[in-house]
Amino acid sequence: MLSNFILSTDYLSSLISFIGAILQKHAVYSAIAHNRGFSDQSYFCREFKELSGFTPSEFRHLFSDVGF
């Protein structure tokens, strides 16, 4: 049911920020993690996969040509 699917503005803002950073072809995942407040790259990658269903590398490969 769509009525049970509510996203906070903080969640959406974080997701959009992650997506934008991941799609930058020359961005390094450790720098993205650090800039987003994660203490290490592995934790960032796990959280990103939980949010998106993809690892950052998979996401970048699949969606880099979409043009966010």
C-alpha cells in the first residue's frame, strides 16, 4: 500500500546527495564516505547498498549515463 510508504525529507535529501556523489566518475568512495560523515568506506558501502539495492560501483556502472 502506498499510504504506508512515507519518506522523510532528511532521508530523501541524503539519498539524493549519495546518488549525486556516486555518479561523479572521478569521485573516490573513501572521500564520499568521509564527506557524508561515515568513519569508513566499508560502512558507507553497506549503507548505500541497503538504501539503493546496489553497491556504489554497481550503481555508478548502471546509472552513470542517465544524467542525474
